[in-house]
Amino acid sequence: MGAHHPRHAAPETRSMRRLALAVIVPIAVVTLALMVWLWPSSGTVATEQPAGVSELKGEITAIQREDCPRGVDEDVNGCGTAQVRVTSGAEAGEQLETLLPSGPGAPEVAEGDAVVLIETSTPDGAAYSIIDHQRATELWVLAVAFVLALIAFGRWRGITALAGLALTFALLLLFVVPAILAGEPPLLVSIVGSSAIVLTVLYLTHGFALSTTVAVLGTLASLTLTGLLSAASVAALHLTGVTDDISTSVVSTHSVNMEGLLLAGIVIGSLGVLDDVTVTQAATVTELARANPSYRFGQLYRAGSRVGRSHIASVINTIVLAYAGSSLPLLILIVADGASFGGVVTDQIIAQEIVRSAVATLGLIAAVPVTTALAALASGKAT
């Protein structure tokens, strides 16, 4: 009977939509109020260049190589100088001479390369050093290819996904990072920023459907749990968040609470996988209810959970491999040093990555039953 018209047997009911709205609107209002409260005032965040140092762009016009002194490694570029024509700033068009870059991580340069230099004031005058390659053109080409491929495959959904991506970056760069630099609690800022991303991006990408609201609620609940678990784990394991030169520079230069920044990173890093799982679970249960209008809460929950378990099994491996890939140079260094397995695991740097993976996984595991139960209730077949 009703099964002959599945399109009209949508599991959404007016009462459930009204209830979902009554829940999501207060959450959105609280999120907006917290963003306004935490928003850094203009001029709070300073991004000053170190005194006596400025950055220039240029193009290498010639390279003069020479024999390296005894005891000096030739490493990347050997020894010699490079002639560079400045292409930016007040000195555009001038020819400069600088030593070829050397040392670990130094850029390998050749004639015709577009490079970035720093100008340093010294008692003997200005000194110039090549520190990197310019990559703007190549990055724009890659970005255009990414956009075209996404639109060609996803069409309208691809456009909304791009809009959501732009909004995510805007919230991170205009709110989350400046608020943390202004001295606000990083964990609170990350949760508020993540909530704003979820509330805007999911609706923008997936539309104002009841299943989207269910995914939003499931994501926010799991995100809150992730934040609490990460705070408890970092405190119990006495992690400081200061593990390398970059984190040391951040805390010394900007006085950022690195333990809080570690928590913020865990929350924001978990968000991308969380919304994938919750959207999938909500859509799965909604389609099950639409295809089988006779299914009640228990049947929908069990069927949705089976899909969720398969999804989680693959996503967990994704999380671990992602963190392992980002830490691969560190893993190579530790293994090459012949450290014991116990010593490697308990090292703060590795322990920090284990906490990231474990807490993100626990949040994901919680997201499945929470979102599946909400989606089953929202189908209107709970009785």
C-alpha cells in the first residue's frame, strides 16, 4: 500500500521537524553568542616581522659556483653565490648577490628559479639569504584543477562543498586562530569554532533536511565528548604540547597555552572524520526508513548500527595512518636510534599522537550509536 509510493513515505514528520528545530536553534544561538564573546578585538593580534628583517621575492639570474673550503660539506647547492633580480617591493628591479643556501632543508636552486629572500640589517649593511622557492603559480594551478574536478563530478553538490570548504577556512583563519593568539582558552575556542563549522557547513552542503539536523546533533554530541576525553587524557599523561621547534617558537613568541592548543588540534582534527560518519549514519537510517516504512526504532537502529560498524572499522585505519604519515620522519629517527618499543611509545611526541588517534577513535565510536539512535527516533517509527 504505502510501500508502493516510497517517495511519499518519507520518514520526516512535521512534529519531528518542529522538535529538531526547537533543539538546533538554541544551540545555534549559544554558538553565535560565544563567538561574539570570544571574537578578538581589532589590533589584539600582532603579526610583526622581527626587527631588522624583511622578506623579498626575486628570480635567480645567474649562479657562480666555487670550490668549497676543506671541511665544508657541499650538501645541497655546493658553494658559491647567486645573482638575484628582486621582483617585489621598493627594490624591484635591483640585482642582489647572496650566498647559495646550505644546510638541512635548504632549497635546491637553479638559474631561472623564483625564490623568496630575507633581508637582514647588519652593522656592515644589508645581507640577503635565499630561504625558499615561490610556489604561488603552481598552487593556483593545483587549486584550479581541484575546483574543476570537484564541480565536474559533484556538479551542484561540488559547488556547495567548495562553499563549505571556503567557510571552514574563513572560520579557522578569522576566528579560531586569532582568538587563540589573543589569549582565549584554546579548547573552548576550538569547540565553539567547530560548532559554527558544523552548523553552517553541513546545512550548506547537505541541505536543510531532517537527516542533516540529526547529523549536526550527533556531530556536536560526539565533538563535546571528544573534547572532554582529550582534556582528561592530556592531563593524565602530563602532555605539554611542546615537542618540537615550531611549538617552542609558538609558546615563546606568542605566549600561547600549548597544552590547550594540543586539545584544540585534537578537536578540530576529529571534526572532519566525525561529520563524515554522522552524515553517513543519518542518511543510511533515513533511506532504510523510506525503503521500509514498516521498520520501527529497534529495527532501524540495528540495521544502521551494522553499517556504522563497517564504516568505523575502515575509518579507524584512516585516522591511524594519517597521524603515522605526518609523524613518519620522527618514527624513522626513533627506530634508527634503536630505542625500545616501550621507550618509543611512552616518549611524549609519540604519546601525543597516540592520544590524538585514540581520542578521535573513541569520539567516532560514540558518534555511531548516538547518531543512529537520533536518526531512528526522527523517522517517526519509535512506537
